[in-house]
Amino acid sequence: MTRLSVLDQSPVRSGATPADAIRETLALARRCDELGYTRYWLAEHHSTPALAGSAPEVLIGHVAAVTSGIRVGSGGVMLQHYSALKVAEAFRVLETLYPGRIDLGVGRAPGSDQLTARALGGTGAPEFFPQQVQDLLAFVHGELPPEHPFAKVRAMPTGPTAPELWLLGSSDQSAAIAAHFGAAFSFAHFINADGGAEITRGYAREFKPSPSRATPQASVAVFVVCADTHDEAERLAKSRDLFVARIYTGRGGRYPTVAEAEAHEYTAWERQIVEHARGRRVAGTPAECRERLEALAADYGVDEIVVVTITETAETRRRSYELLAQAFELPPR
């Protein structure tokens, strides 16, 4: 049985406010909990007008408070900006509040432009990332080796359970790090579809058991728009076409409406960007979406799909998640 989870980027739509986006996140999380989704992950983006989720460690606590059964986590914390100890302590607090329900997803990307990354601070250097992951695992589980310079430091509060660590990525580097340290891995197909299945299967082959995980666990994150008709799903997906074209040509702004997308005169370069991006998303009826997503899961060798959905209204977005839950026959809570 294929499990479904959620990655929420807390979109700020044209004509709406960041406060609207945060309220929608909480409402959507409650609904997805009822529908039977496995996880609800909060993304981290900085200085991005279309995406309000800049502090997943804060949102996680609020989402966990308004839900009951769904796991809640980061998708993910951009570790290069922070110390491993500080991240471990934040998530140990969350784990203490909601034991057995917290996921700690971390990524290598800056989640911002380079100027914002410098303003955030941290190492900013990808070569330090493996050491940061190793230290993060050790702090979370209280297992720093005696020879470590911070061996006497404890990530507080300690407790009998720990957050589940996931590495998120769209390349083979994050997959290799996840396999080496015995962590779970989620491939961002919605960012880069090239070689994702091979990379994810390679992670499973190279996985080394760790004290926190005996066997590999992987998922694939996909952008999905599900609607009652194929034409309606394709219509709603037009908003993403313009959003992606703007992002890849260095323009910001709020998440566009379908009307804005239909009125936009795409350049030849923008049309190439859009066509390439369409290969990374799934849009269609419930039956069409299930067929394509199950085929994708089989290709990746995973039993969990993390669904990223943004449409022009909160209602059509919620409806998309509802239709998918029905199509996959998720057991409601």
C-alpha cells in the first residue's frame, strides 16, 4: 500500500497575505490529519514573497498542536545556516511535547538567494554538511563519541524518544550522506526529476544500518494537482507554470492566479522552462493521479509519496488532497 504525506510550502497567493498563508497551513494540516495522510512537513524558504514558511521549527509545534495522529516535521531545515546543537535542541523540545510524532528533515540547499544566505549566517559551505549531519545525529541521540570536542555537551531536553531524521535532496550527494549515516531519505522529484529513481534505489543499496535505523526508508516528493476532471486539473496547474517561469528568471511576487497565468505572454525561454517543469508534476483526475503516482513510486522503489500541491485558492488545494486521499483509499482518522 502506497502511503501519502504532505509537504506544505505555505504559499502566499496573489491578493492574499502571509498571515493568510499561515492560517491556511494550520487548516490544511487538520484536514490532512483527518484524511489519513502519514506526515505533514513544513518547508523552509527565506526572503521569498510567494512562500511564508521561513521557520518550520516554529510551525511544527503549532501544526502538531492542532492535529492528533499525523507525524509533523520539517521539509526541511536548511542545516548550513545553523549549528547542529541548536537544531537538535529545538527538535528535542518538539519531541518532548509530541513524542513519537516529530520528523527532522534537513537539506543542503540555502532555501534562499545568496545574499539572504549570507544574512542568515552559518557555515554556508557544502563541504561541512556531512560533519553537520553526523553531529546532529549524535546530539539528537546523545551519542557524541568521547573524542569529540563537544562530548560533554547535551542537547536538552533529553528523553526516551528522538525525532526521526530524514535527509532531503534532489541529487546523489544527499542520498549518499543519508545512506552513509543510516538516515531516511526523500528525493525532491518536484525540483529535479533527472535520475531520481536511480539515485533513490542507490541509496537503498548503499544504506548502512545505524543505531537509530536498521533498514533504509525512502520517499519521493511530487507536485500534484488533482481535480474532478482532467481539464480542471490542467487549468489549475497553470498557476505553477507562471510561478516556475518567474522563479527561474529571477523574479519574485506572490503565487499567481490562473487568470494571471493565462494572460501572461510567455517568452520562448519561459516556455522552455515551463515545458521542462511540467515533466516534474502530475495533474489529472483521481484515477489518473493514482496511476501515475503509483508508477512513480514503483520506479523509485518507495512506498511513500510526499505530495506538494499549490493552487489558486485554498478550496481547490484542499479538494486536491481530499480527492487523492479517496483515490488511494487512505484510512481516515
